Amino acid sequence: MLELKPVLAQQSMVIPTHYPVMVIGGAEDKVNGCAILNAFFNSAGGKMATIGVIPCASQEPSVVGDRYYQIFKGMGATQVQILDIRQPQECDEERWLDVLSNCTGVFLTGGDQLRLRDLIGGSQFMTSIKQRIAIDNLVLAGTSAGAAIVGEKMISGGSSGDSPSQSLVDLTTGLGIFPDLLVDQHFHNRNRMARLMSAIAAHPDKLGVGIDEDTCAAFEDDSTFEVIGKGTITIIDPGKLTHTNYLASGQSSPLSLHNLTVHILSQGDRYNYQQRVVLPAPVMPRR
């Protein structure tokens, strides 16, 4: 087994807030402060947590699953279960549904979001996860591919660095945990601004959310999320969009998008994704 030595939860900053869903841009810190993973661990119950790791997006699920097993056991979780699902039909088997029913937190690893969607999408397993999130009975976190999957529409691939165009992004159906959001990950690290803008041109009813590596949109119960981590989260809001030539453009023709609203959020910033407003910073008490 891999021998990682993350900072133990009791040695790091206590994060009292409970986050029902955590959407991570990938490459989260696994060996130093582990701020994001500790926030998930604490939200799931801390030392009382039973955590299920779903590594099936990866081409090496055993290796990836063991890596997170080591991390969460090192933090002191009561149990860590690896839900090594290899075929879609397994998602409706009692063995995995029973394991899931005992979990207080579920972690979706990185890999290929299409593979992840095809394995668990539309299953009784995924339905149970959504139902338990809705009644605040389960904490869900997803990193990289596990982040891309949360919208009703999902970016499954594409290119980086060019001007926005239809050919820059591949779109398909996601898991619909947050139907109004369209998420991209490894965002500034892989120069994906134009890719997310292209996706929003195709679906201007959605809210674009681009999450950097080692950065997390930590969702709360009141339609808001808080930024945790070292990078930024980019919001692309087409709510006031006045024009796009998406329908009339060719596959490789540059796209026009007029009157987009863009926000760049960093550590501690909070955003209401239903009202589409940045929330004011909390007022610190005077000493």
C-alpha cells in the first residue's frame, strides 16, 4: 500500500462549518495542511465518520482508492470503504447499496468523467446519494472528474487556450446534483476560460463555475458556497447576456458573447448561486 502521511485532522485548523457537497478542482493537497480534505472529513463526522471512496473514474481504481483510504484512515475516520464499482449493473447490487447506507461521507475521485457518469449515472446507487444529500444525511465530495460531473450538463472534454468556439468544448449529460451549474476544473492551471465560455454559449441558462486546482466550492445548506483552498473560482454568469452568435456560427468560428458577468473568488469568499450574487465578507469584531 502507498504510505502517505497527511497532517492529522486534530493537528490542523478546525473547520466547524458543515458542507453537504464539496466540489474540488483537482490536485487537492494530500500531504501538507490538507485543508480541503480535512473540511470534508470534519463535515462527514470527523473521527466518527464512515467514508466511502468511489475511485471508478480512474483507470487505476485500486491504486487511487488505496491512496484516499490511507489519507482518511490517517485522519482517524472510524471506517473507510472502497466502493470499487467496475460495471454499471453493480450499482444496483445490495452489497454496494448496503455499504453506501452506512457511509456518512462519499468521495468521488478524479479520472474520466464520462467513465464515472456511465458507471453510476441513472442508478439506484446514485439516486440514494441524491436523496441522502437532500435530507442532509450524507456529505458528498468530488475532485476533478468528480467535480465535472455535478451539473445537469457536463464538460466531457475539449481544448484549452484558444478563442471561444463550438469546437473548443465537448458537452454531454452529467449527474444533475446541481442542475443549474456547469463546472470546469483544473481551471486556470490548464487555461480553460475560453472552454467554459464556449460551454456557456451553448447553454446560457446555466451558471459557469471554473475551479482551480487545490480549490473547492464548499456548498452550504442555503444555496451558497464558500471558497476553500489556494486558487480561485471563476463565475461566468450569462444572466444579462444580450447576444451570442452560437447558433449561427461554424464549429471553428470565434464566438461572440455580450454582457457576461464574471467574478473571481478566492479563499473565504462566498457566493449565492441561486440569486447569483457575491455575498459580503463577514464583519470581524473589533478587538
